Amino acid sequence: MSVLLIDYRSKNDPFIPTENVLIGNANFFPEKTEDIKKTICGVKQLEYFSAIIIIAEDQTKANFLSSHMKKVWPEKTFTALSAASVLSMFPDITEQIETRNNFMKTFSCILPNLFLSSMEHSQNAELLNALNIKSIINIVPRLVPNKFEDVDQFSYLTIFADDTPDTELSAYFEICNKFIDKYIDRFGVLVHCAAGVSRSATVVIAYVMYKMKMSFQNAFSLVQNHHSICYPNFGFLCQLQEYERQLSL
């Protein structure tokens, strides 16, 4: 998969590695489709990329640019991100999101019977029982005991994966989708990682795309609207974008 970022922000903050990044003209806002090429330096490079991520100061401008570029290059996949969203793509150089430590922000219902959370909630028997959650997907970088694995009423799917851009989390989308589908009509299904921010959010977004036949952008917005700390790392964003192509959405 070949992914290109085009950064239309007035300043590169936080710093994005310049490899495979084009800089758009942040001071020029195209009024019509034929003007779109004027906003990009080195536009000919686009022919080498199948997926394009557009970053702008705000989501409205990003959506505008993305939609108009899609008219010029209909064969390519475009994703629009705001300046606020891009902050989450490089967590090593940005401050930790304060709400990650807010207990009430780390547990959310995304779809009926589908929940997304941090590890903390997966070990809360009272909460799980109250919501009839009996099926749990645990996405961890190393062996972390599933607290209720010896309890007959619970079913677990454990995936060992790091929260790094080069982790191929997409390899587990299909098995996670099947696991969720198997139980969601009868029980609550909880998907969690360590903080409920990146790995588990990615798996839930992939499921929403598959189940609801939503584009990546719409599924991302749906999950983030319900779970404000949903911030997949940059590599996972690219994998979700490629998954959209595979699903032909």
C-alpha cells in the first residue's frame, strides 16, 4: 500500500516526517475543481500513490479539498483529517491526551451490544454483568491475563499486538469481525486494549466499516463521536484506509 500525506496547514505543528509528504498552499483555497491542482506542490507525484490523506486546519476545509481531489483523481482513496486529528498521529511528540485518565471517557457503547474501553473496565465484574458483556477481545502487546478466563460465562479472543505504526493489525480484522458477529446478537461484546485509544479503537472502526458498510471516514467519525479518545496511530489509519478499498465501500 502506498500512502501520501498532503499537509495544507499553515505551519507543520507537530512536525510530520517529510518522507512521502507534499505541502499544499494553505493560503489558496480553490473555488472550483479545476483549481485544485494549484494547491499542491509536486502534484505529478500523486500518480505513484493509491491512498491520499489530506490534512487541513479544520475538518470543513479538509473535507472540501478531499471531495474536490476525488473528482480529479476518482481512482484514488482520499481521507480528510483536521489539524486536531493529526495531533494524535504522532503520540511520541505530543502530550498525552488528558482525558485518557478520565475513567468516564474510557468506556463507550459504539453500537448496540458493542463496547470499547481500556483494560481497566475489562476487569470490572460488576460493570460487565450489568451490561451483559460476556465476550471480550483483548488486544495487548504481551501476555496480560484475562481476569475472567476461567469463568464459563466469558469468551475471550486475545490478540498480541503492539501500538506501533508498523504493526499489521489489519491481519486480525476478519477474525475480530467474526468473533463480534458470533456473540453480538445475544451478549454484549467488549473490545479493549491498554488505554482504549488506538488498538481497540482501530478494531472497532474496522468492524463498523464491515458491518455498517461505512467508509473509513464515516466509521471513524461515528466511533470518535461516541468515544472521544479514539485516536488510532498513523499506521493503523493507513491500514483502515486500505481496508476501505478492500471492502469496496
